[in-house]
Amino acid sequence: MNVIIIEDEKPAARRLNRMLAELNIEVQKMLHSVEEAINWFQNNQHPDLIFLDIQLSDGLSFEIFEEVNVKSAIIFTTAYDEYALKAFKLNSIDYLLKPIDEDELQVAVNKFKENRPQQTELKVNVDEIRKLLINPIDRKYKKRFTIKVGQHLKIIHVDEIECFYSENKATYIHTNSNRSYLIDNSLEHWQEQLNPEQFFRANRTFMVHINAIKDMVSYTNSRLQLKLHSYDEAEIIVSRERVKDFKNWID
């Protein structure tokens, strides 16, 4: 199986390379920009599978498809939520939310192997996806949650929520009144329903509201620790791969 990685953050590319090596998958090439990828595709046989970051240093990776008829399956590595990926049609196999989880990577690779497509020309609606990512569509985000508390129902507005977190395979919201409530579905599910200008997925376990952040502290291995106004039950660490996206989010 021929595999390449297109990722502008070299530490993230190297980490993914190591993770694939542990799955006995050898990466043929690591590319780091739109321009570099276009030149490579024009002069090399296309691989079976591409791990493709959406935002590269010199533009959106979809610009590659404007210049080259790429004939590979794709697994997206992205910090964007799933609604953007649903906006266009191409023969992608899966997507992985950064920072990439080893188990999720294994599932995506297995999915590719089990449903390995025939190589066909990709057709990407570049204009549509660029519009989504640069000027997000006017969509309705979730504004409130109805929580069952004993025999009562409680309405919690999203502005009252400091964070979402997962614990013991369950999902909770924590409010600015320092209360936690169990809710249905996963963080991934709710990430799709919430305004990305208000909420940020710090890591696999936490998603935080921008107004809830009291302090940001440098942490080991180029990470950040977030301190919220009321939630203090566990450390909230922005993973190294997500620090750049987090800084862009708070600007």
C-alpha cells in the first residue's frame, strides 16, 4: 500500500508517520504545502491513500485538485468539524480530528483496507468548500439543552456552559454555576451542533466555551493549560497539535 502525508506542520506529520509505522504502514512521502503537493503529483505515480490536512501553509489543500486530477483515496486530518466535510463529494474514506487518536487511526486504516476503492478521478467542489471554510454558512447552531434533573426538566442555554467533557464513556456539560449534568451523545456529536466561534475542542476529552476561559498557561511539550472560571475537577490541556488552531481561535 502506497501512502503519502500532506501536512504543513512538520511535527504533526512526523507524529502521524510514527503512528502509521506502528501499524506496519510505510509512508512514501511527506509533503508540506499546496505547491509542493502539486509538483509531486505532476511527476510521480499517485498513491493508494493520502492523509490530507485541509489547511496548509500556502492555502487550502483543495487547491491541489484544481491543478491535478488526483487518483487516490483520502483520509482527511482536520481541525474542522464534520459539516464542512459533508459539503462536497469525493472518494474520501474517513476523517480524523486532530490531535489524531491511535485507535481512530486504526479504524480508518482498516476501513480503507476493507473497502479499498478503485482509483478514479476525484471531483471536488472547491468553490463550495472554500466558501464554507472561509465564510461559514449561515446555519442554525444549538442554543439550549434540556436536562432531566430527577423528575424535573431544566433548560440550560449554551452561554451558561463552561465546557463539555467526557468521563467513563459518558458526556457531561459543566455550567458557570459550577454544576455538571449528564447528557446524551458524544463530544463529536455536539461539536457538530455548536457554534465553532464559541466552542473549541481542546483535546479528546474537553470542549470549552471561549467566555469560560480565565487563564492560559504554558505547559510541557509546547502545550497550553486552560483554567476556567468554575471547572477545576481536571486539567484541561490543549494538545501540541491543536495549539496553533487554538491561538487562531482566540484572536
